[in-house]
Amino acid sequence: MKAGRLVSILLLLQTRGRMTAADLAAELEVSVRTVYRDVEALSAAGVPLYGDSGHAGGYRLLDGYRTRLTGLTAGEAEALFLAGAPGPAAELGLGSVLAAAQLKVRAALPRELRAHADRISGRFHLDAPGWYADADDVPHLPAVADAVWNSRVLHVRYRRWREPTDVERRLEPYGLVLKAGRWYVVAGPGPRTFRVDQILELTASDEEFTRPDDFDLAAHWTAYQRDFHDRLHRGEALVRLAPGTGLPRAVEEGRDEHGWTVARVPVESVEHAQGEFLRLGTDIEVLHPPELRERIARTVAELAERYGNPHAPGGD
């Protein structure tokens, strides 16, 4: 809608400063001609918005001009308060800052939107970590966050999974990612990804680094996850799945005469696949590779013998 687009232009100029018509058009996914018309409408409404020509030109607001949050929709107000994660903010040392920011935003909202925000806060709570994992101890997280924010080099002693396990590293921290309750720092050169809870010692330096202009943290993390899964699942298994049974990343190849689905499934290893497939019990049959089928058959036979004979080793 045009009203929402006009508010977006105001907020973009307020937060980013000078922007060209082409920049605004790309951000709002409209034509440059539409931006020209919207700018004229804002000027006619008395908004102190100025346009400069030339190589360094663009639109800007008069210094000191601030718009209020009356352009928020009910859904946007709800999303704003739903996105406030107090746990991660507290780990970063920003718990009180988040609370103060939400208080200020709430005070600036119209009464009807304030009710929406209060409703979402009272009915939804985000808790990222899983049930069966203890919370990571991340004593160095605030220092890492400070280095990310101020583009400062870190010298760390880091514990990795392969030998030698404890290594010294110089990090140029580009950004932090919270994934399933676990913090990761993406750092150059590379960039490479490190678990913050595996940093054993940390020394912050006064050395500054330049973050690459074209580095996009969200895009990098998406690519990193995709590459991680591709490297992790190097093997493949051919299986039959009972009706209604599914497996992540399975590629269906058809159905047999009994209504079972024949599918190919990427697997990390024979050992890992054995544990994952046994969880499905009789709802899965491994057809290939032979070593995986034999391992599962042997395990099932041993279980049948153990539970069928109470006097067998390990029985009661």
C-alpha cells in the first residue's frame, strides 16, 4: 500500500541517511518512477525531504527530523516484541538495554498497537536450546561481541575436535550467530566458523581490522550450513519406508505393491545411519548398502535373543 511505502521511505532515510532513488526503489521493490511520485507526496505533506543531484546526490531528511512509530501495523508491532529474545541478549550483556529499548518502543506505540504488543509478549516465549542438552558455558561471549562491534582483533586459545586439540588463533570477528542455543563466531581470514564455548582463553587487542564490504553474515551462514550438510552426508542408502513415514532429505523413487515408499537417503556414515534407522523400528527396511543392512540385521537379532531369553548376558 502507498501509505506503508511512504512510511518505509521515511524510516529508511532516517536510519541510513542519504539514499538515491535507485537505492530506494531496490529496497522497496518498486520502480524509480514510483519513488519519484512518493517523494513528491511526502514533500507536499510538509516532510523536510531534500534531493541533491550529482555523483554523491540522493534524497535526505533535514538534520534533526525524526518520524514517530505511528506507521507500525499491528502485525509489525507483534513481530517486534516477539523478536526480543531476553536470554541471548542477557548472554551478550545487553539484557537491560533490550528491556529499556522495548519500554521506549512500547511507550511510543498508539494504544491499540500497545495492546497487540502486550498480547504477543504474554502468549509467546522463545526458548532456543534443545531439551536434552545443557546450556553452553560462554564466559567469553561479551568480549567476542565487543570485538565484533568494534572490529578489534582477538587472540584466542581454541579447542577443536582433531589433534592437536588446543591451538592458538588470531581472529578477525565479522559476526555472531546463535544456532539452536549455541553461539558461533564467524571470523577472518577465510572466513571460518568457531564455537564460542570452545574458546579457552581470550585476549582482546587494540588492533583494528577492516570487515569486507561485501560480507553478508546471513548469506554466509546459509551457505556454510548448506556446505556443512553436503560434506556431512557423503554416503547414500536405499530404503523402504512404511506409509506415513518420512526421513529428512529423502528423495522418493517410487512405491512398491504394498504402498511402501522406496527412497534414497544421504547418510553421514554406516554407523550413524544404523542408529538413526533403528529408531524407526519396523517402519523402515534398508535395501542398500549391504554392510548397513547386515549391521542392522545383526543388531536386531542380538536384541531379539536378549529380550527373548531373560538369562542371556545383560538380561535380568
